[in-house]
Amino acid sequence: MSVNILMPALSPTMTEGKLARWLKKEGEQIQSGDVIAEIETDKATMEVEAVDEGTLGRILVTEGTEGVKVNAPIAILVAEGETVPEGAEPAPASTPVPEASAPVEASAPVKAAPAAATPAAAQNGTRVFASPLARRIAKLKGIDLSGVTGSGPNGRIVRRDVEGASAAPASAAPAPARPAASAPVAIEASYKAVPNSTIRKVIAKRLTEAKSTIPHFYVAIDVELDALLALRAQLNAASPADGPDAFKLSVNDMLVKAAAVTLRRVPGVNASYTEDATILYDDVDISVAVSIPDGLITPIIRNADSKSLRQISQDAKDLIARARAGKLKPQEFQGGSFSISNMGMYGVKEFSAIINPPQAAILAIAAGEKRAVVKGDEIRIATVMTVTLSVDHRVVDGALAAEWVSTFRSVVESPFSLVV
């Protein structure tokens, strides 16, 4: 008996995704647990494993198709020797993003129009079968699609049909004019249009919502790093050269631990806002911003306050490597109670980060650099970095934010609390 392979929901927020790549071909045998496809979700590109066994009888959604709804059929699995059932429907999907030079039609199969309709519409005025791109072009050119004969599959109107058609006569009712403000800005310079990935679209949406709906304010403070750097060098020197007990701590590992210790001491920042209550988290789960080819993802170091520096270092290396390979599990990047974004490795002097909802705060860490500092009545050289705490003012007031950054500075400048 045939089985439909459905578009999986790979995260709680996922309603649709992009079928990035098929790893199996039609006719291939599939075992339970085999990786059959890669799906680009609202968070990352993830592998999909087969649940049932059989032969991949038919692929319903081609590679690169965007906007495939969760639980829509994407392929058919059949038993050995069984034929693929007739009338299998492809999953509905949105129009693929066109290239800059030549827009293309949707590559996914579409439901056939009634056989009796040679033009796109039946003579009794039923539905016009046309691609979304063809509809947009027709609207801009003032073309009535009911009079256009389609050359696509089953008489479907495609881009070339509309471009070759004439506009509606002058006596016809004109199409509503677009407001000038909504018209795209003309680009006269040479350019290349890079289609936005699903991840990039979701990042844009979430950051726009965060910045426009969360009342951000920022508190910056300078932190001296010399004591922490000395402790790091001492701990790394004590590590075995190789073997299971070997480790090499990064500055970021120690700052993650310092932030976790600070959150335990100032728990009001380890929080989220809701309309009914302020949520104060019991656990300190640090989301660490990691750059990936399509944008940004925030894998989580769970219970960072109770882990050793070596455990944090091992967790961070593993999570970052799998984040960049697109291999994270949903529970490894969803949630978290506080975020850290470190751009110190790029030599950034200072920056402010956008809060990662529903969290109430994110710490932006800039580069450590040699600066002149005043010690008593003397000027000395110290390694100093500027950190900026972005907070949700609905949850965190100015005094609480100031207390947090002051405590963070004291933890970093007296770092022995990180190892005891």
C-alpha cells in the first residue's frame, strides 16, 4: 500500500518550508531512518529521515520549491512491485523567487485545468488557470487573462503568453493605479539579485518585529580583561596536550560563564515579558549568536551557570560546528533565557544588538584592546573591552540594567568565581 511522505514540521513555528534538496531518486529503495531530503525551515536547513520503508515511487515537489505547507504530500512511497497510484496531487507551494534577468515559472507540478478549456478559462466564466507571475504581469499591463490562450501544461497561462498579449482596449475599465509610495525604486546601476532564503526572510521578519515592538534601551560599560586573560592562559597551560581531557578555552567561553554567573546574581534580567506576567526563568540558558551562510542562528548552552568552563567550551564548539553545518536539532536553538553576540574577533569597538524574543536582554561584546586607564593617580595600560546590554524596558528598568552590567564587570575583572 502506498504511503504519502508529508512535509514535516521541524519547529513549533514552522508553517511552510523550502524543499532544498532530494537525497534520494525515484525508484530508489528507502529504509526507515534513511535521510531522504533537506528542508530549509524558518531556522535552519535540516535533514529529513524516512519513517517507513519502501521504494520512492514519485517525487511530487521538486528541489528548490519554496512555500511548501506543513503536512502537504511531497512524495509517494510504495511497496516493492507496487505501482504509483493515479491522481496523486503535488503539494501546494508559493512561487519561486525569480532571477533578476529572467523571471522563471514555478517548477512544481500544478493541478490540471478542465480539459475542455483551451484558453485558460472555461467558456462559462470559471477559474482562470495562470501562474502567479503571469497574473502580476497581466495586472501591470492591463491584460484580461480570460482572453489569453495558455501554452503551459494543460492550457495554463505562463509568463510568455502574457508578454505576447496585447493590453485591454482603452474603453475597458482601467486597472487601479498603484500608489507611488509602493512602487519599487528603480535601480540604474549594474546589480545581481540574490533570492532571499527562508532563513533570511524569517530573520528579517523577526528582527523587524523585535525592533518595532520591543522598547529597547542600552547600557554600556568598559570592562578590563587582563585578569581573565591571565586565568585563561593558566588554565589552557594546565590542559593535557591531547586525549579526552584536553581542552582549549576561548575568551568567549569564559564570557558565557561570566554572563551566566551574573544572571544568577541578578536574576531579574533572566526573564521574558508577557501581557499577563513577567516570566523569571529558573534555568540560565545562554543563546550564543553564530554566523551561518544564510544569516544567524542562536544555539543554546543549557544551564551555563552550573557547568564548568571545560563543559561550556566543549558544548560551544559542538553546537557552533553543527550550526554551521545545518545539523542542529530544534531543541538546540529554540528557547534560551539570555543571548550573547560577540563581534570582538572582527575588531569591533562597540555595537548594540537587537533583542532575541521572547528574551528580555542580549549582551553585545566588542573587541578587547589596549587602552590608557586611570588607577588612583596614575595612568596605566590595560586590555579593555566595551560591552553593551540591550534590554526590554517592559521587563528591565534602568537601575536593574545598570546593576547587571556592573556585576558582570566585577565577575570578569575578578574571574576566580568562574572556576570555584
